[in-house]
Amino acid sequence: MCWLVLVQGEIIAGHGRVMAAQMLGMTEVPALALSYLSAAERRAYVLADNKLALWTCNGFVPVT
């Protein structure tokens, strides 16, 4: 499983996983480079990832 997603060296998803890995002393983590995303696609990905995190922090994920 990929832990984070990078676009031109910038983390667009997985910030918490990176912080947890650093706390565990990890110096490398699996990553997926999505350099082919347009600016609109990148923004959509970030928004969707953030929304998913909000839903799961509340203990449920809507099925809509």
C-alpha cells in the first residue's frame, strides 16, 4: 500500500503517515509520484483526501 502521494516533490496526501513514520525513525516510506495530474485534478485529490479523513475521524464513512 502506498503511504503518500507526491506531485513535484510536494506531499498532497499522507502528511500524518509521514509524521508517524518519522516518529518511528523511518527514513523512507513508499510513495506514488503523480506528476501527470493537472492543477484541477491535484486540487480535487487533496479535497477528496481531506474529506475522507474528516469522515473517518468521526467514526463513519457515508455510503453515498
